[in-house]
Amino acid sequence: MFVLATLIVFLAAVPEVLFVPADMQAYLTFTATSGITALVLLALFAWQYRSDARAQWRGHCIGKPLKWGALGIIGSYLLFGVAILVLGLPREVFMAELLDGLNNWQAMVKVASLIVLPPIAEELFFRHYMLRLFPYENSRAWTWIAIIVTSAVFAGMHIQYGNWITVALIFACGGVFAVARVVSGGLLVPVLLHSLAEIVALTTDKSFAQMGLYG
């Protein structure tokens, strides 16, 4: 299943290259690539757990891991903001160029896609198919190995960022998502937390840029 999920992730960019016009790729990249990945991985997940897909998605516990996970995400971004101020770090080029050249409608499509689609696609891939490569339910040691390894790969896959502190932040968020996945027993909570992280990231970056807080 992991091999199949990996093929889906890497092949999802092909339709965008072939069928999305070049002048629309600036704002439809996430919609096309992440949308296709999310839909196909969701279909694979539904097929894999066709007898109880809803229960597997929801998990057995939502409230507590969602609350503590949200605090973990917000706390991580607060520390990240302090690090930017103390170290005088520049704005990430990827974030600075994220909405360049887009009108309001195109920007809304891109932002909405970022908040909804990557959380579904990435949580299915990293916190389900990759996490389940490890027997994390067998012992606490395996649980932490699974959390650390998947979070490290998750951070390493975000090659669009240049600041080491940003990569560390993504690793920390990945750890929060993975812990939420283990504790909740489902994917709903990590997907919601991932969406929250996207919202906090976009809001924080915009606020720091407007207030001139980047180095």
C-alpha cells in the first residue's frame, strides 16, 4: 500500500503539467496536484478499509488530541516567531512569492487549496501509509521511532523552504500531527491540525511582512 501511495504522490503532478495551461499554473498547482493526490489517496483509503472506512478516518478520540494538538501548533509558531525576531531571519522566498501576480479571485483559490488539499493528501501519505510501515502499536519505542522518522521525512520533503528554522518548525508540526494520529486513532484530527497549521502559517507570514519584522 505504501508503494502504491508513493506512486500516486509522485505521479499526481503529471496531469497538472499536461493539462493545466501555463498561465493558470501559478494558482492551480496546489488545486491540481494536491487535489488529485487527495482524491486518489482517499479512494485508496476507502477501498483499504471498505468495511469501516468512516470509523478508521474518525478514530476513537477527537476532543482531547485536537485541543492539545492545536496548542502544540500555535505554541510552535509562537516559538518560530520569537526565533525570527531574535535571529533576524529573512522572509522565506516561497512565502514572499506565493501570491505574486494573482488577482483576488486567483489568490482565494490558491489559499483555499492550501488550507484544504495538502492536509488531506499529506496526512494520508505521511501519517497513514508511511506511519504504518512501523509497528508503532507494539511498543512505546516503536511509537517514537515512527513519529520521529515520519516527521523528519515530512520536513525533508518541503524543499521549497530555505531557512533551517522553518524546516525545524515543519518537523515539530509533523511531530504534533503524528502524535495526534496515534492518540486519536484516526486521520481526522491530524488533518484538522494540518489545516490549522496552514492558516497560522499564512496569517503569521502576512502579519510579519506587514509589520516589517523579518530580517
